Amino acid sequence: MKCKRCGKEAQINILAPFCESCFKIHYEKRVENLVRKYNLIRRGDKVLVAVSGGKDSLSCALVLSKLKDKIGFDMEILTMDVNTSCVKEDIKDIVENFSRKIGVKFNFISFKEYFNFDKKLEDWMMEKKVKRPVCSFCGLLKRYVMNKFARENGFTKIATGHCANDILRFFFKNLKSGNLDLISKLKPIIYSEHSKQVTKIRPLFECLEEENFYYAKLNGVEVVKSCSFYLTKDRTYKLVEDFLNLYKKDFIRFVRFLEKVEIRGDEKKLFECKICGEPTNREICSVCKLVGKSCYG
Ligand code: AMP
Ligand code: ZN
């Protein structure tokens, strides 16, 4: 098969056949078009890229580092060691090396120190009788720390590596539970709704996991294995795999539909948590409720 762009022998055929160098160009262009279409990043922005060490967030950081000078923004990386047994490799070294290679400042937060956990997150949860799935609790802490760190350090945007597969999974999950207001949050940009909340962007909204995998690989990026605990437990995972097998060539049309669709759900007003002052839709935020201010204050 021939490369769609240059006519040389194609090596990668995900949505269309490309040779290696045209694949990279095509991938970067798709992300750049999305960034410009929705003004995800403007000249003068300071972007914090949340990097877990997986193929998605590393690809996100890499492609943004190539757009940095072209658009005129600053960027830094934040990696959190979430202190669970899911991540075994040394994510700190891997992401720190990567950051050095691409010339971007690396920031690191260890939950163990930040929240004063004396054991692995799942064991701590068991001891404190926290009745939430580990992934949901871990996600809650990550979002809390990411937002607080970004705001306190003057970042205007937080970029995550959420890609089309994640968006489709969220879509099916929320469709099943009838969570309409969450479906309307499936956008490439989620504007801040509170002065203490930093706007979030998802530059890989129109990219598939498979494309991120090849983009990282072709650029020689060392990747940490993703947290498989979450995926094996997630019932929508298989559903999205089947969906993509059937409709892969049409999937961009589907994510673009989600970009446009507006569903009015219940508006949830944000307040400041009475204990820690972080934005929340209740009096006391879930982190203070579950971890307790005394632990990390
Ligand atoms: P997940 O919730 O694990 O699917 O991750 C979604 C996005 O959150 C990733 O693409 C990253 O941008 C960010 N993220 C997840 N885990 C971490 C972490 N340990 N450190 C920094 N960012 C993370
Ligand atoms: Zn709080």
C-alpha cells in the first residue's frame, strides 16, 4: 500500500495509509488544527501538561512542545506518583528524562508526601474504610492536586492526554447511567467555572490510542505501561474496542459530533470548600471529607 501523502511505501495504516514521516506530520497537523479551531491554547498561555508516563500523555506533551514556539506559549510538565501498586516502573525517572530531552521543565509530586500516606493508597483506603473504587479515589486526588498546583503556579491551562478512546468510553458510560450533564462536558476545552478552577484542555481529543502509541514509538519515546487495573475493570472498554473495530474510519465524525452537541443537564454551582478553600460543588470537598485536612495541611 502507498502512503496517502507522498506515495512511498506505507508502514502505518490506522485511519489511512502513511509512511512513518508522513504519519508524524499528519498526526501533528490534526492536533494543531484542533488547538486552533477551539482556541485551546492562545499566545501567552502557560500550559501545565499532566504526564502519567503513558503513551497518550507523553505524545500530548511531545506534540505540544512542537507547537510551543509556533503558537507562542509556555509549557511545563507535572507528574504525580499516585502511590498505588498499579504503577510499578519508575515514572519519575522516565518522565524527567523525557522532559529534559524536549527541553521542558519537569515538576513532580508524590502523593505519599503530599497527603502524608504511610502506606499504598489501596491499603490506606482499606484501613480508613473509604468505600470508593481505587481508580475513582485516585482520579479525585489527581484532579485536586493538578488544579491546585496549576493555579498556585500561575498556569492558565491544564492539558491532559485524554484521547478519542477515553472520550468514547466516557460517552457510553454516561449514556448508560443517564448522566447528561457529563456528556456535555466531553469537549476539547472545559472552561473554568470558578476563579480557583483552571481551564482544562484535551489536545488529543481527535486522536486514537493506537495513533498515540505509534507517535510515541516513532519518536523513540520510552513509555510506562498504563494502569491496567482501571482498564480491566472498565466494562465500557470492550464496548469501545468493538465500536472502533466496526466504525474506525468514521470515528472522527463521531468525536466531532460530540464536540458540537449541547445537552443541558443540571447546572452545578461551584463554591469554595469550607476547609481547604478549593472549588467544589458541596460545602466540604470530597478530598477533605475522605483524606482530612489534618493529613496534608
Ligand atoms: P487517566 O485518568 O489515568 O485516564 O488519565 C487521564 C490523563 O490524566 C492522562 O492522560 C494524563 O494527562 C493525566 N494523568 C493521569 N495520571 C497522571 C499522573 N500520575 N501524573 C500526571 N498526570 C496524570
Ligand atoms: Zn477541601
